[in-house]
Amino acid sequence: MEAIFDEHKVIPNQFITERNGVSLFLKREDLLHPEVSGNKFRKLKYNVEAAVLEKKNTLLTFGGAYSNHIAATAAAGKFYGLKTIGVIRGEELGENLEKTLQENPTLKFASGCGMQFEFVSRREYREKTSKAFIENLQKKFGGFYLVPEGGTNARAIAGCEEILSEEDKKFEVICCSVGTGGTISGIINSSAKAQKILGFPALKGDFLASEIKTFIRKNNWELITNYHFGGYAKVNRELIDFINSFRKNYDILLDPVYTGKMMFGILDLMEKGYFSENTCILAIHTGGLQGISGMNNLLKKKNLPQIVV
């Protein structure tokens, strides 16, 4: 699995800023691979390896119309000669596929990688983990290797446990955005005993803590729930202005769904004196930059400023 999932690739942590005696660095997981980047690189690594070892020639997974996971799975499947099937939330997207692909950069990219789509209603999508739902997919498509929505399973956690290096043990605080909970779970499991892990959920609600607890073995973590900006994929002018300012100041592009919200939260907490003096923070850039084109399309319709890429 060396071609994409090359674990010898080392990208130095990038210093961002120092405020109130607190230093902030960024781990550039977004630079791991141009198409399978960030936490998707980590989550897919051992899942793709398992599919190949089990001689499964098809990957099937789930996601929304702008899913980073859908795009990354399609790219990885193409590279390794595996068929890919994306079960996409929103049956209306399949009514005029040509129009959908013209308007949706994520699905257009996945389709270009050879991914076949199965569009389902939102009601059906909520049943995606049920035995009956999976059996119906198997009847329709035959055998496949199933990767959960967002990629989070035991193999994904194992991949995310490789995010932190030995050198990263010098940081007192590790921060990452939280979607399905897989990335932070891997980070918690591989963290040093004295480190504090802070997760910044991109979703509203308090269900994530219980999800994370099913994967972890430590209690050195906490969720900071004040920076979701209204919920998953919700943005406003303040967040967009922050992302554009961050790009201008540090030459680093942030995605608006995950890392952008996390970085906004960390810098806000630094300004408010949340962290003890002399604390060194390492934030994880989990990628997701492919979704910016789609987000800009939505921002344009709402007469909001665009993310500068």
C-alpha cells in the first residue's frame, strides 16, 4: 500500500502564532496527498488494505452530496483498481444526474474516478446501518467491502492513531475537529498520558461523546462545543472572513466545515486566556479542501463572500 498510503512521508509541523504566552502549531495532514488527504488518508489506509487482502473488488460507502469521504474513497478506489459505489443522501440528486454533476464539484470528481452512485431519500439514508438496508444493497450490487459513513470503524481508528508522531509528545494540548469521532478517537488512543486532547465538533448535539467512548481507552479529552456555527456545514460571514484572513496571514487554506471552525475556536480561546501560559498547542489540519468549491457555490446563492482559494 505504499503508492498512496506512504507512512514514511513526514511533513514538519508549522508554527502559526504566539498569543498570551501560548504557542500554536499546525500539523499539515492536508498535504499528505492531493486527492486522499487529511483524516481521510488515515481512515482509508487500513480499510483499503483489508479490501485488497480480502479480495473484494468493490468499495461501498455513504455520504452527503459534498462529502470529503465520498471524494477520497472514489480516488483511492480508482488508484487501486477497485470499483466504488457511493450511497448518496438525497434522491432528488439522481433525477437529472448530468445537471447534478455540472453543479456539484464533489460528485463530479467522484464520478470522474469511476464511482457509481445510489441516490436514496433522507428517510432511507437514516437506515443505512440496518441489516435490511445492507442486505438490499448486497442484492443489488453483489459482494462489496463496506466502509461506514465518514470512514469511521476500528481500522479507521488504527489509521488515525498514526497521526501523532513521537516528536508530537512535546505538545501539552492537541486539538482536532470532530465529525463522526474517528479521528479524535485515534488521537486520544495514541496520545501521551500528560497530553490534553480537545475536540471541536462540527455538529450540534451532545451525542458525540458517547460515540467516542466506544473507541477510546483514556479520559484525557474534552469536547469544546461552542464553535459549530449553527451545525454541520453551517457557515456565516464571520467564519468566511476568518478563513480568508487566515489564508492571507499564514498562506494556509482552511475548510469551512471542520478545520476552519476549529482554528477559529482555538484562536478565540487563546485570546480569552483559556490556556495556561507557556502551553504549546498542536492543531490537526484534517484536509477537506475539496469541498470548498461546492461551499462557494452555496455562498454565492446566499450572497455571502466567497472563500479565496
